[in-house]
Amino acid sequence: LSELEALMERMKRLQEDKEDEEASQEEMATRFEKEKKESLLVISGGICAFPVQFYLCFLRNKSFDDEIVSTDVSRYVEDPGFGYKDFARRGEDHLPTFRAQDYTWENHGFSLVNRLYSDIGHLLDEKFRMVYNLTYNTMATHEDVDTTTLRRALFNYVHCMYGIRYDDYDYGEVNQLLERSLKVYIKTVTCYPERTTKRMYDSYWRQFKHSEKVHVNLLLMEARMQAELLYALRAITRHLT
């Protein structure tokens, strides 16, 4: 099967499995913890993402880092050293988890940000919803395709990288729908956008249209923004109470 056909087959199988039998809360919690820990091992910037690949790169005496163009962004920011850091140290047994049902955008963040800055909550919510629901109902050459499962996997994987868990979501779907090269691309675009290369962009979903892959970028950016807002607004809420 081609990459596209294989992906569509996995989406179909996931839907059938969901209709037949739902995973227990314990199973979903275990799958989230596994995905969360694995996301820390994904290295951005086109660098090999797993130990075997590190070894192969060493044998070849070459790193994908060679492709990355050095860019000086210091003139655009006040603190060039400011940047993304993983939410937990690698090797830790108990990684912190932000349980979404304890502080959601819809039930908590939206109302607080509207109170702090009138109407901004409505504008942000409209932006989040528009990007999340945007779809042509296509996958490359296939039409009339329900892409909800795939869009949700992309959005929730970004939140998973930030330690945010949705109790009603089965993170086993992330592992089945998002290939390794796509996970590397997601982490790079989301956490270190200046390291993104055309080679990385071309390495996943080769049969998809550019417009569909641009939509992926929009989803990643909005998911990151919402994750950052959730942490910030939760901290403000705790301070006010």
C-alpha cells in the first residue's frame, strides 16, 4: 500500500474498533503516558529521532543538522536565549500532567481571558474553531473523506507534548496515525520553527497537496497557542483565588 492508502486504512480500522469496543480509562491513561514520554525522545530540527537512527547517523558521519540554515533571529527578539524547553526532564518516572478537564479553554480559559480583555476570548475561540474545523473533506486524490480523526490526532499530539491530557481521548490513535517523520516535523514546527527545513516538510505525506500540509501547520500553531494560554490562564486563576 502507498503511504496515503495505508493511512486511510488505519483511519478506517480505528473507527471500526471504536464502534466495536472502547478502551478503558486505565488503558487510555497508560497510552497517554507512553505517548508523552516518547514525545520527549523526538528530536527536532531533522536530527535522528531514536537511538538506532543516531547510530546510523554516526556510522555515516553525517547529521541531518547539516541541512539546517543558520539564522540569526536575535534582531527580532529582546531575549535571544528565550525558547522552548521540554515540560519535564528525560528519564523521569513521573512526568507532570495537565489534566484538561480540570482547566479547559471552553469552561475556564475563555471566560477569564474575556474578563481580562473584553471580547478577545470570542476572537480567539473563533480562530481556534475555524482552524480546527477547516477541511476540504479530501486526502490527496480522495474526496468525501472525514478527516476529523486525523485533525484531532494532530491537535492532541501537540498538547501531549506540553503534558496536557484529555481523559476522553485514546492516545493510541496518535501512535497509529502520525508517522515518525511527521512527529519530528510537528515538534520542530511547534517548538523550534527556525529549524524547519524543506527536506522535513517533504518527508511526510508525500502524496498530499500543499494546501493540506499548510493546514497541518495552522493546526499545530493554534494547538500550541491554546496550550500556552491554558498554562498561563490557569496560573492567573490560581493567583486570583
